[in-house]
Amino acid sequence: MGGLGAGWHRATLAGAFLGVTPGAIGKILIAQATTGRGSGSRRQARHLESRASRAARSDARPDPKRMPAAPFRIDLKSAQLGTLQMALRTRDLAAWRASLQEAWGDVGAAFDGEALCLDLRELPPGPALDWPAVVAALRHWQLCPVAVTGASALSDGERAAVRAAGLVWADDLVPAAAAPSPTPAPAAPAPVQETAPAPGAATLVIDRPLRSGQQVYARDADLIVLGLVSHGAEVIADGHIHVYGALRGRAIAGAKGRTDARIFAHSLEAELLAVAGTFRTSEKPLPADVLAKPAQVRLDGERLVFEPLKF
């Protein structure tokens, strides 16, 4: 019987090499054994038949490693994206690039991959723009253009060029607006987006500090934060912004273009300040008389003015 077991072992090894299952090997050996003579051949045949039966049952069991993986579930849900918004007011790309250079040339890469929506409502009629060049110019400043709004006046050909440049339509876009989400747990802060003040009020009041990654947007209202705005946090308002603490993150007032909007902070240390689309980043240091001091930021023509607050 030892020879029989050795024969079975050699046969199954050869079958594995050739891709033949143990059950099929057993059938071959049974056929060979039954052609022999005498009781020994019959005993070998019965023994091989038993082993082949067990092997066949083993062959019939599914191998988890060979079974196809279950398909991944695909979830497609609606979402809202907070973006910066820039008005494009000229079709002269050379002049527009020069304006970008004048505004941000002394701060290097002014942004850090923020999504951007181009507002075309003030774009004058004229020859179609080179949209890939527009996108490339914005990416030079580390902005990521993703959409356009106010494009109803474009010709069909230019609309096709906008789509070919990878931009989508967002005619109802409001900068950084999103549905309210619950307050995050202190151990794992997540973005907090609040888009409107209480009914009948013109001011949205946040009575807690804002940590990195959190964002608040006061739609059609002023915003008051009764605490710290940390690095990486963002506060946005269509009106004024008041921060009764250190402003170390980003503050964008007049998000819909209100030029009389202002930013007030108990300690001005912001990474980015903007009023009605005019920006300044921390790459260009704040004036010494307002840095880490009570100050206000307002728009004077096309430039930001920083003024200390004296109580």
C-alpha cells in the first residue's frame, strides 16, 4: 500500500503541474488498476476509488482564492463645492496677465490649489478667448479653475471651447456655499459650513473658535466670530467680517462683490485677506502697525487698505 500511496502522490504532483485536478487523476489510476489481475489489483482499485471520491468532492468545493471578487458598490451623490470667484472683464489676455502679475507678482505662487469659478458677466463681446491659455495662466498662480458663471452671452462656439478647456457651467454658483453640517467632535475637526443667519437677522454669529479645516459662510449677511480663527480655517461673508480674537486663517468679505465690506480683527495675522475679489496673502507681510494688532481691512479703489483700530 505504501507503493500505492507513493504512486498517488506522484500522480497528483504531476497533475498539479499539468493543471489536472486530483479527482481526474484518481479516475485514471482506477482505470489502470482495474485492468490488472488478482485480488491485489481489485483492492488497489477500491482504495483508489475511495481516494478519487474524496478528491472529487474536494474539487467541487469552491476555492475562495479563485472566486471572483464581489463588485464594489458605486455611490453617486450630489455635492457642493466651495470656490473662489474671479471676474473676467477683458478679452485682452496680455493685459489680463499683466494685471495678475501686478497684483500677485511679489508673492510668488499666491494660492495653494484652490478651486476657482470665473465670473463672465462683465466680459465684453469680442473674438473668442484662448481658453486653454486662460486656464494655464490661472494655474501658474496655483489656482485650479473648474467652472464659469454668467456665460449666457457667449456664442455656441465659445461655449464649446470653454467645455473643451475642462470648465463646467455653474450659473447658480455662490462662493463656498454649502448646506449646514453638525459641529464636529473636538478630536477630529471637520468643515463646518453655515450659510445663513437666523430668520429675520442680518448677521451670523459664531460663538466658538474655528479650527483648521473649518469653514463658515454668511450668505447675504455680516459674520461675527467670537473667538479664534485658526490657521487653515476660512470665514466668508457677503457683508462685513468681525473676528473678536486672532484672525490667523482666511477671511473673504464682500464675497458677492460688495465693495464697502470690511474685515475687523482683534489680532490681524491672516493667511489671506480679500474684499470684493481683491486679495492679499501672507506671502506679502502685513504692515507692522497692524500685524498681530487690532485692525481693519477695507477696499480703496483696487487696493486693500490696512488700518489700526484704537480703542
